[in-house]
Amino acid sequence: MTKSTQTKFVTDFGLKVPMIQGPMGNVSGPELVAAVANAGALGILPIWLNTVEQTIATIQATKTLTDRPFGVNVRADLVQLDLIQAALDTGVPIIHLFWGDPAASMPIIERAGARMIATVWNRDSAKAALDAGASALIAQGVEAGGHVYGDVPILDLVPMVLQLANGIPVIAAGGSANTADGVQMMELGAAGVLFGTRFVLSDESGAHEDYKRALIESGENETARSMCFDDFWPNAPHRTLANTTFKAWDAAGQPAAGKRPNEGDIILRAPGGIEIPRYHAMPPATGMSGDIRAAAMYAGTGASKLSDCLPAAEIVNRFAAAL
């Protein structure tokens, strides 16, 4: 372990590597989170779509695979106190809040003595998270895959947030697909780097194999930040691969719901017979069938740099070795 891996983020959170695995719904399950944690980085388990019972079950499943610290991810705008409390009751020490002001969720986190990490996207959101008591900030640039609140480029956002953070660790998120990208973020002053798309392309990822192949086959400038896949989660900008669904919607002038091309088509079927229509926010996961590549395949701008699927531990180890 080189000295440069020992950032304040690593020491404060009991890690070995200054790296976070993005909390990608339907993709970041117990197997991926535990593999990342076992390698010394911070795995984050998304629970915001779960019931309390599902939350407890997925946390327990993760704990059977690792005794290392990991976090859970909830939406700040929904103030999901029941899910946060369930996670705290099962001993999760880190709560990641995104998509809104974390202040309303902080009292129960503070009472439990847990740490809160907040995703921020501009100056005001960073100030709000710091005022709420964040132990670390994830600065999410516009280049990030998945749901992306802000429009500030990562190279501008990280220095901006660092100026405000006053020693609180700042994690860079957005556009980092490989080790070189991550090293660049560390040289910019980040205390760690969040990788999302890179972990979609991991052996332990819950992403459908066709989704993984689409990432590997993608070229430069083949992602788009839009409001295309907004069923279930409206008015939430997101970055995906610019697939057939996006291109047809874009060519039609990006119409609102109710006027979109082929709206209502069932493109995915999940286990149990669940049908998922075109324009739904859910990404294609293992066990689904249908027109996989027409669904929301979240991807950051660095996706074209990825050419292989690797074990999560190897992804973490390669980054650590480069520091």
C-alpha cells in the first residue's frame, strides 16, 4: 500500500483504497457490494426502492459475504427514515444520501453515531450537505452515468467543492471509467473516486449480459443526458447509452410522456412475470428477457474506454496499484 492511498477518506471510513462503487439500482447487489468491500474500497448498497423487510434482507445477505464496512444508499428528497432506521438497526455505519437536501434525514443518523455521505452537484448543494453534517461529499459531475442532478463538469466541480469542504473528504464522480481517469481526479485534489460504469462491467454486477456487451461495444459520444427514461421517476435527468429508444424519442423532438414513439410497448419482462414498458427508468438486469438494448442502460461518458468485464476485486486492486 503506497502512502498516496492513505487519504482522509480512507482513514475516516476504515478503508484501504480511496474508491467507492456507485450505488446502481438493480445492478449493485450484495455480491458486488461485498466484493468491493472485501477488496478494501467502499461498496454502497442501494435500498431506496426497497421495503423495510427487503432492506433488512439485502443488508443481511451482504453481511454474510463480508465483514468489512459498507454503506447504503437512499434518496434525500423522499426522507426515507424507515429505511435509514432499518439500516442503522442492522449495524450499517454509513448512509449515503443523494437527490436533495440531506438535512431532514440527519437526526436519526447522528443519534446512531453513523456517518453520512452526500452527493452534491453545485455550490448550493455542497453547502447544504456540509451544514447538515456530512462526513464526506461525492461531487457528481455532469459526465456521470445514472441519474445526474447537476450540469457542472467534473473538472470544474471538484475544485469548487474542495474550496467549500474545509477538510471534509471530497470524492470525484463522473466520467472516471479507468485507472488513469481516477488518478487524474486524485491529482485534482479528490480524496477518493467513485466508479459506476466500470462496476456495471464487473463479474459480480447484476446487469444483464446484453447491457454489459452494449457498454463494451459503445463508441465515443454515445451517451446522452436526457429525460427520456422518466417513467417511474419523472423530472429526473439521467445519462444513458443513446440506444434505439433514445434515438427515436430524440428524432421526434423529445416529446413529453403520452406523445413518445412506441410508448406503452413492453420491452422487458422480469422474473415473476413483471412487465416493464419502454421509457421506464429500470435498467436491464440478470434474469430479464426482451429487447434488452432498448431499455435504460445507464452509462457515464467514459464508457467507450471500457473493453472488458473484470472481477470487482481486480478493478479495486488496479486502481490501488496505480496510486
